[in-house]
Amino acid sequence: MNGFGTGFGRLPRGLAPKEPGTRRSSRRSDATLPGAPRVPRSQGVTRKSLRGDLFEPRPGWTGSLNEWVVYAVLTRRLGYTAINEGGRDFYYGNVDIPLPGYLRGGKFRADFIIPYGPTRKLGAGFGYTAIIFDPYNEYTHADHALDLLRKNLLEQARYQYIFMEENALMADPEGIVRLGLRGRDVSPLGVG
């Protein structure tokens, strides 16, 4: 007997009345399952507190968080300026590139285009016209075959296409953007 007259033994955790002198947690967690590890809870650590303004889009920003992170690294950390905002280093936004053979009316819409050239911050392009940055996540790029077709068509048109995978970008924003500016694509789509 459990002291309540039911004769069924112990009541499930959380249903038994609190015994005097013991604490009962008000939070329920998976750690109460047999064999489950205890996971410490976050103590107010946020992306903003870790990396400052890189994860806090400016007011009126209409792009994704991934796009903001790339934009913020380029402008706030590396000193690039957006051409469509009066600068001279890169284009941001829905910029159309003529791309013969592409499925969507022969035009490709890019998020970031960073032109090569002797007067550009990026310098000479070694046969390429520009670098295109494409920050993505598993939802925006579900069709990898289409992504690879797009990359091949852009490379034939002399554009260097760099994928930026969300998890890597969030873990090391400046490192991923710097690698991209050097023409290195370390994403699963770029490596594979």
C-alpha cells in the first residue's frame, strides 16, 4: 500500500503529493525518463550576446537571417559597401543575371553579387566576372540537383557560385564569408 488506500504501489512522478521537507521541480523535462541524460538549460546566452550585431537585423530588413548575417559581415566587419545603397563593392537583393539554358526564363536571381575587377575591393577574378553568395538552409534548397545545375550554368557564364550553409554560417559567420571571398565553398553542396 502507498498510504492512500489504493494498493497499487507508487503513483507516477508528479501525481504523488509532496512530502514535507522535499522539493518538487516545477519544470518537467525528458531527464525524468530512465537512462536519459540531464541537459543544462540556457542561462540567457543568445546569438546577439555571443556575436553582437551580426544576428540582429536592422529595422526594415526584408531578407532572411542568413542573408542578414552575410550582409552584416561584409559591411560591418569587412568594410564592403552595397552598390545599390550608394557603395561600390557588392550588390545585394534580387539581382537578375541573364543565364541562357536556365529553367526560369533564362534569368537567375542572386542574393549577393561581388564583382571582380582591378578597381574593386575584391581585385582580379582569374577568369570570373563575379562571385555569387547564396546563403541557404534545408528548406530553401531542397532540390540539390537543381542547385548543382544552377552552379554549373553560372560557372559556364563566368560567375563563381558559393553556397553558404546555414549551420556553418551561424557557427562562424566571418570565417565562412572570408572563405567565400577567396573562392572557397565549404558547404555540402559546394564540396560534394
